Amino acid sequence: MSKLNNFNSDRRDRRAPKGNDKVSPEEYLRDLDRKKPPLPEVILPNNADASDVDRALKRFKSAVQKCGITAEVRKRRFYAKPSEKRQEKQRKKAKAIAKAQKKEARKNERM
């Protein structure tokens, strides 16, 4: 029951889907938990020396990068207005289209 009481306070940035789809808070939280990637974990033995710690830290950093946590932190460092988000989305879409066209042109050139 504690999850229901904290539904709004814990998940403010994640809103329930809009429209006619009525989803209960329990189902919504359950779906959110399923979509989350597992957090990276590094275990060190008690008698670890400095090189073991360095290697473990390197493994942890790469695992964090693979999960996309660093990109998410960088993205959320500053507030982005909705108009800026739209412009960024349009830029990415245009870049992807240009890349696809360039790839297609290279493919046709080789034939």
C-alpha cells in the first residue's frame, strides 16, 4: 500500500498514459519496474588491493555507460524547454535521414 501512497511523489516525471486507457496505479508501477534496466553492480573481495579496485571501478564505469545512466544524467543536467526538446528531436530526425540518404547513395555508387 505504501507504493500507492507515494505514487505521485515518487513518479512525478513519469505520468500515466493519456487517453481512454484507464490503468490502475499498481499496474502502472509494475510496468515501470519491468522496463527498468538492471543497475550495474561490482563486488570486491575484502582483501582487494589498489589494482583490483581500479579494475572494478573501470568495470563499473563501463557498465554504467552501457545502461545509459551517464547519458541520462547529461541530458537532465539542465532543464530543457519543450520547444528545445522538439527542435532536438527534429535535428536528430534530419540527421538520421541524411545519414540514410548518404548510405543509399554510396550503395548505388558501388553498383
